[in-house]
Amino acid sequence: MTRMDLIRPEARATLWRWREVAAAGALALLGAWFILLGGFILIPAGVLLLALAAGLGLLALRRLRFAQGGEAPGVVELDEGQVGYFGPGTGGFVSLRELDEVRLITLRGQRLWRLKQSDGQALLIPVAAQGAERLFDAFAALPGMDTQALVAALAPETSPSGKGLTVATEMRVIWRRAARPALT
């Protein structure tokens, strides 16, 4: 029996999902400890560690909210500025450098990312595909992307009764590249 067999698989998966938040919390505790120790070097170092932990913790929480689980078919791959999706019936690649638009759509009850390149090529990626959480960092690197709006777009819309809706009525633009300068 290995040590990991002592932890239920569901608990292990939960701990793994929260690992970045826990690491930021540990860094904050280290910073607080430095401040409590006092001194001309440890207090500023502790304050810097606390600030770093706050930033990393916020980013970790946004990544956590962005990840939707891997229940949808297909696999997302991110390699050298290129997003790839390998699905059972569809798939393809788009270059992040050529990306012009990111939309969140609902098609037959399934939420999908629609990535459109400047040449008109588009790629549909299920939000819950395996590896789709990697898209957060790719999207965050796009010029002018608001990561808070990106994460908020994934929150389920609510009806007046307070229950979540699963069907959106239209495509939602999350990010659009500013106009590119014309070539002369």
C-alpha cells in the first residue's frame, strides 16, 4: 500500500486542484513569519512575500474558477504559441499570434470557446475538454485581455428563480484584437 492510497481519489483530486492556492497561502505565512521576526531586512522581505503571495493567490483563484473539469470529449494542447484541439469529430490548430477574437458560445447545451484567426479560420473547443484549463494562461497573454472578465464569462447565468441556466441565447465576445495597422 502506498501513501497516496490512504487518501480517497476525490479528496486527492480536490487537493490537486487547490495546490496553487495552498502554495500562495504558504508563501503568505512565510511572509507573515518574517514580519513577526522583525528587523530591517526581514520586515521588508516579509512585506514583499505577502504582496507576492497576494498576487499569486489571486491568479491561482482565477485559474481555479476558469477550470471546468474534463468531462467533454477531446484534448487541448498548448505548444509554442499555438492552441490545438483534438476531438472525436473535429479539431485543429490556431496561432495565438494570429488570433483576432475569442468568443464563448453555447451549442446544443455545450459551452465552447470559439477562437478565430485573422484569416477567418475558427476553432471550437469545449470549455470542459481535458486540458482546457491551460487556455487561461494563453488567453491572459493576449494584449488587452481582462482576466477577471474572462473568468466571469464562465460563471453560469442565473434566472430570476436563482437557478443556473445551461443555454445561452447568443455568442458572447470575450476578447477582440485591436485593429491591426495596414501594410503599405
